[in-house]
Amino acid sequence: MKICFATNNHKKIEEVKAALGDQIEIVSLEAIGCLEELPETGDTLEHNAFQKARYVKEHYGVDCFADDTGLEVNSLNGEPGVYSGRYAGEPRSDERNMDKLLKTLEHQQDRSARFRTVIALILDGNEHQFEGIATGEILTQRTGDGGFGYDPIFRPDGFTRSFAQLTMIEKNQISHRGKAVKSLIDFLSKRLF
């Protein structure tokens, strides 16, 4: 089975390929000739994920899945949430997003947070949704140089290291995206066998 992951973020694609193994061939947007920015105008993760997947299906005729992820900080009433990628404005910058969040939380006692990923799948004309959540806390400074996004300042529950310090295998086992992808894989595996 060949399916498009509606992203050109190679780190995301690597994470998903590592979790999927050889069961399914994952191709990027670039591989199907989609070079434009996908629409992402919703005010929920679910809306954005389905908006991207539907765009690819409509314009390229390819079965695909798209994800949207948000970092939801409890003391900030769930912010930055759906705006996590552009929390510090345009152009998007992981460094500026982390700087803004660390500054905003400077005097906060409650640093608990969760990453939430929603995956929208369009396969054989049907739509399916999968979700994964990873709980933890926002650190007071960057730690580690792996991963991407907010990984250097997010420490998952049960760990003494940040997401940026975990190996890809460790992260895939506990991360929001890893959990959502596992649900997606379980679903696709049942379709394959």
C-alpha cells in the first residue's frame, strides 16, 4: 500500500516511517508533486488535519493522511494549541516559539502541558480520525538538541529527559504522534491482512 503523508517535514516523515516499518510506503507531498502550502485555517486540530487531507485528495487524487499537533499548556487555558506552529507569529520559528512560551511561563508554578496530535485519514473514499496525547511539563530552559518544535522544553511524564534528549525509538513509544500513528497503523494493518 502506498499512501501520502500530507507534509514535507522530513523529521515527521522519518518518525512515521520508523513507526510503520515496511508495511506501507509513505510518500511526501513533494513526491506527489504538491509544492504549495496546504490550507490550515481551522480553529481546531481536527479541522486543520481534515482540511489538509481533503485538499490533497481533491487536487492530487491520492489517498493520504494529514496531522495537526498542538501543545496545550494548562495554566494558559490550552494555549498555544492549534496556533503552536505560529505562536510567535510569521515566519514560523521553533526558536521564537520556545522563547515566547518560556517568557510567558516565567512566573507560573503550574507548568503541566500536553501534546495532542490528530490524524485525519482519507482512504478509499472514507474518512477516519485518530488521536494521541502525551502529558508532561514545560521545562524552564532548552535541554537536548534532537527532535523539533517544542521538544527541547517538553519533559514527558515518567522521564527525566526532554523529548529532544530521547532516541527516536523512545520518543515514538510515548509521544502524541507515536500514539496517533500506532492507532493509524493498527487500522491500516487490519485493512492489509
